[in-house]
Amino acid sequence: MKRPTIIDVARGAGVSKSLVSLVMRGASNVSDEKRQRVMTVAAQLGYRPNAVARSLVQRRTSLLGVLLSDLHNPFFAEVIDGIQAEAAAYGYRTILGTGDRVELTEARALETMLELRAEGLILASPVLPMRTIAAASRELPTVLVARRSRVATVDSVTNDDVAGASLAVAHLAALGHERIAHIDGGEGAGAPERRRGYERAMRKHGFGARVRIVPGSYTEDGGRRGVAELLSGEMPTAIFAANDLAAIGTLSALAERDVRVPEDVSVVGYDNTALAAVRLIHLTTVDQPRPEMGRAAVTLLLERLEGGRRTMRNVLMPPSLVVRGSTAAPRPRGSKRSRR
């Protein structure tokens, strides 16, 4: 069946083809009555505007390219909520891509967005080298989320990861923990800052000699590997994992070894994703305002796209701590470990 054309819509609505074209482009100089008549007939006919043809005429696509480093991490889904809501409010649509934390795959996804003529780019925790990001920013306005920019043509929205790690250590210290270990986030965006915040807070609370960092990643497997290494030495009474996925891997690895949380070991994550609030997980974690970070990224893009801003902006958002059931005071030394 042949798809209706704009001429068919014009005939059905009893108005000129030029008026229908104005309505389909979203022009503001059309009365509500005429706009409604055209849209009603278009819906009845099943008409769909040709976005490609429209973009060629207008020389605009109203598309924002969004690159996510890991679709398996719910952190990014919640960032996307904010991006899409803010973009839609200003008449923009989004196209999504992912690189699965692989540089070459991210580069291909980025190239696809450039080929599709996106008008701006939002890169969430990319593993791409800054030289590649800087090159893209010379073509399109570019914003990093959860990774700080040091390039004049690239803006960024980040959480204060140093402060967030300090909140985690302070909470555990207040409960009475001293042997607090950190499973780090490897090369992940923000991981060095969280590691630095942990070390700084441990020294601040007088536990500098007890600093213990084991390698991990922003994945469940990273948490599992971290636990395996921690249990090869003196058992900590608390573990601060680099993000919620790593914390969930930590919980799983501890359960497999019959180590109870929080009776034997307290665990703190980072991000406050939806998974952390699941009753069976009930994870104490550092909150990043994910949707707000997404909305802020769109705002930064529009400041360059429509406002003409040329100077770099780095937006730093404060974290907060959400206390749930995975943390408690440590068992007194010498007491027997509780059993199931």
C-alpha cells in the first residue's frame, strides 16, 4: 500500500500544500484550528513526515547523539532519562550508541553519529582517548558525562567523586570500622578520584596505615575479583566498592564464601542505581543525581548550539549518602562469626 504524501494530506484537510508543510515543520505562525485539522487528517491517512528530506531542506536534523559506555549498567539508563526528557522539551530527539567499554567499538559508534548528522554529542563515561573526543568536538558541540573535560572545546558534567568516596569512608568510620578496604574501578571514569577520596578520608580518620586498595572494575566481575584478593589476606570489616555493580559482585562473592553482610562485613557501593534499592540487595551507596546530570548535559549542549557559548564549562554535582541495610557496626574483636 502506497504511503500518503503531503499532497494527499493537503487535499484531505482542504488546505494548501504550503500550509500543511508549515504544520509538519512545526511552524509557529499557524492557527491552532488549522494545525489541528491538518494533524487529524494526517493521522487518519497514516502520514509520516520524511525527516531526511526535511533535514536536507532545513540543514538541521535536531538529533543529539548519545554514546553510553555500558548498557548493562543501570546508571546510564537513569542518565538517559534526564537527557531524553530535556532534549524533548527543546524539540530535539536522541540517537543512542554503545561501545561496551571497548575503544574501537566506541569510535565506530561515534563515527555513525557524525555520519547521521547529529547536531551535538553527549558521551557518557567514554573510554575513548581525549584526542579522539577533542577531534569530534571540533565538528560538533560535545559534552562528557561522568568524566571531566580538560579540553576547551569539550564541556563536562561530573559528580564530585572525591567527596563521594569521603562520605562512604566517614559513614563506615562513624559505625566503628577501621579496616576499610577499597575495590577500585580500574580505568573507569571517576575511578581515580574515588580512589583518591578513599585514601584521603582514611588518612583524615587516622587509618592511613590501614589503607588497602585492590584492583577491580565497574562490573560485577570486578567486585568478585576484588573479594578474592581481599580474602587472601587479613579480612577487612568493611568494603567500599567503586560502583553499585562492583558492590553487587562483592555481595555475591561474600555470600558464596558464607561471609554475611553486614554482620561480618559491611559493604558500600557508589551510584545509587535502582538495583541498590532492591529489597534483597538493600545496598548502602553514594548517590549521584543521574537524571539531573543528563539534563545538565543537554543544557550545556544547547548553550553552545543555540546560545553561541565558546568557553568551556565543567559542572560538578555534589553527592549524598543513602544508608540501607548493607552496613552496620563491626563485630567486637574476638567474638565468633555469626552463622546462617
